[in-house]
Amino acid sequence: MKPPTLVASTTSAFLLALAVLASPPLPASSESKSALAASIQTAAASPAVSDTEPDSVFDTTPIRGANIGGVFLIEPFIKPSLFNQFLSRNKADIPVDEWTFTAALGKVEAKRQLEDHWDTFVTRDHLEVMAESGINWIRIPIGYWAFNLTDDEPYVDGQVPYIERVLEWSRDIGLKVELDLHGAPGSQNGYDNSGRRGVPEWLHSRINVDRTLDALAKMTKIAVDWSDVVYGIQILNEPSRWKWEVKDIFAFYNEAYDLVRSIAPDVLFMIHDTFLGPKEWPTLVAPRWTQALMDTHIYQMFDNYMVTMNETAHIDMVAKMAEDITKFDKSNIGVVVGEFSAATHDCTKYINGLGRGSRWEGTLEGIAEHPLCPFATCSCTGDYGSNYTEYSAHYRRFLRSYIDAQLAIYDQELAGWFFWNFRTEGAPEWDYILGVEQGWIPSFPRTAMPKLDESSIIVFDDAQTTHATSSEASSSLYQSAKSVRGIVVTLGMAAATAYCILFSLGL
């Protein structure tokens, strides 16, 4: 089945064409990043209508992105081989995150291994393959230590030249980029994805906050230097509302906003929902903010109840989880799903952290001490193992239906999405490139195109012909697209419902 954006695209493109032809001529002016950022924000508040043909000039498609995770901040589940070298050690001495990885190796050897990793794990070919499948954005997670490293920390720096190489490839290919500060000093959540697993200490120290802001400032300056490539800045990934008071996180968000705007007035300012429910998100947003997006991460396997749901329930849950999110998107700042995957189980090696088990098999100490799955016997093998060649035809169909149900909403009713992750070593449901290759992730028409030096289009208005810059045309199209918002949203919801019905019928 085609994703709903393709089903609706012919009607949408026709209506957009009529809107453009009927609009008054646009005055000629120089292209500005501000206008383009404003047009993306319009799309966030009013979902973009997709085109049937690739079109880098109008740029009316939603954000369709993939995370470049596990590169500039390593995670055991994305590339287990980095950590497998330590498995012969006593359990207490096995590294579980980048902090302990670099501490175990020492700076010289850690730098050698990580430079090889930065050089090889993401390549231009990976970006090209994704662009051909319809990806038009990438999100690059980065640890603070790439910008602010003290002598007493085991981390190593040197990531920036490799990050800029990815930006250069993105420019050549036509991808837009979000830079994401994924780890803060002291750890903002205590997860390995922050760089340091354990008890978070981030907001316990003003020094940590100041260092976070310093790293954010340096990251934002990269956005200015690469302003034709970097369109978004995520100020911090997943600060934990379970550890920190929401008012304190919001205070940091406000301080970060002023900092980012002092350096890059037009870049998209992206915040994480801190794991709050959508009805509480307004407490994280200041009315004075402009060109801002809420980032939410939607998973169905990090929960004891959800891993016990059957396949139909997982598909039904997609719309239930998104209901209040879409309401927020329509009434407040736009929403992008910054992380999601095809996984509905936690069997993936190291997904709960290196050395920890799974809910599925009942080996996750302190969380699930008996098996939790929808079957009488719970085993991380076959459809729930790491070898995708063993997946049954039924499970492959389910994966496609589950992804289609998610994209029916994320692609049509929100600002867009970023799949986690672009690739992995052995986590098939988390691997975008593999998923497209195997068919459980759909492709879209290519919309990432290299930027032209002289960007102009012709807008026809009866006998008069005028030239307009791409940013002006983009803004005009987004305004015209508002008139068909109801059609697109209705089709998106209908498509999500249809996926549930068809899957339950086995079609």
C-alpha cells in the first residue's frame, strides 16, 4: 500500500497549481533564509501538501528525515562492535557508553578508534541512497564534548571536521540538516544516548548549564557558517522531566532561545517535549518564540504494557498516541516526530543498555522480571531476532503496515519526521536504509536537490510574467496550501484508519 501522502498528492498538486496561477505576481527580491524558515514554520502549523514530482524550488513537502545517530555520539545498540571488544572483562569493567568507552581505552586509542568510526560509519553514499528514497532532512546528534571538553573528562574531541564533511555532502545532495545537541555535561537524562549512563547531574550545577550553553553557541555558529544547509537547531535532546522540574527545564529553554537567536535569528529553534504528555506541552513554550518546533519521540517498546500488545493493537495505538499531538500542532507551535522506528519489542541487542536484558524475555532487572510479550512463549528469535533474513512474510507485512500507519499521521498532519536510525549493525527495525531496501519502509519521490546558484522561478499572472525567488514562492505556496488543509488531514486520518482495518482483515 502506498503511504497516504502519495494517495492525496495528485489532488493536492492540482489544487496548489490552481492557487499559484490565481495568485497575484510576486515582487522580485533577494532570497533570504528568513523567508524560507518562515515557510517551514507555516508548514509546521499547517501540514504541507506533498507533490507528485520532486521539486526543490517550491519545497512544499514535509520534513522527511533520518537520524545520523550513533556516529558523533556512540550508542552500544547502533554499533555493538565498538563495545564487544570489552566483553571478556569483568561485568563491572565493561564500558556501557561513550564516557566509559573512552575511559577504558585512554584518549590516544579512543581517538584512533573513534576517528576511524567517524570516517566510515556514515558516508556520502548513505546520504545519496536516502535522498533517492525521499529523505530531504537529516538530524545529526552531537555530544557537548565536541565543543566544550575539559581535561578531567575522558571524552575526545575532533568531531567537527567530520561533521562539516557531512554538511558538505548534504549541500551537494540537497539535504537540509538539523544539528542536535544530544548530550549535556553531567547528563540530562542518565541514558547512554546522553554519553553517560547513570544518575543525571546536569541541572545540579550552574557550571553544567553554562557549558551546555557554550556548546550550543558553538554548534549554532556552525549553523550560521553553513546557513544554506543547516536549517534547524535542537537545543537539547530528551532532558528528563522525571529528574528535573519542568519549570527549570523551561528556564533553560528560554535562556537557550535568547542565545540561539543572538547568533542565528532565522534558524528553526527545536525543543524536546521532556517526555511530558501533549496536554502539558504549552508549559514548555514561550509565546514570544518564533520559528519554533516541538520535537517528540514516539516508541511502543519501552513500556511494560505496550510490549504485550498484539500487532493490531500496536497499529491502533499509533492514532491514539498522536491524537493530542495533532491537536497541539494545530493550536500551538508545529510538531516534528524526531524519533520513531519499526520496532514493537525490546529484543534488540543493547536497546535497553549494554548488560541489561529485555522485557520480552523477562530479563530486564528491576523493570520486568517475567516475560512480557503477546504470546505464550516469549523468545528473541525469528521475527524478533536480529537476523532479518529469518523474518516471516507475515511479520514483514506487519512492519510495513505499522510504518504506513505512523507516516499517515507524521507525514500528513505534522511538520514531519526523522526515523531513528539511518543504519545500524544488527537492529533491522531501527535501520532506515535496510527497511527501504527490504520494503517495510516506503519510498517517496526525491525532493532533495542541490541548491542552484541562481534560484528563481517564473510565476504567470495572465499576460504579466514576473520572477520570484524560491523562498517567496515557497511562502506563497504554503499560504495557498492552507486552503486544502482539511482535505489533506481528512485523507491522512482516513488512511490511518484504513491501515488498521486492512491489517486486521489480513489484506
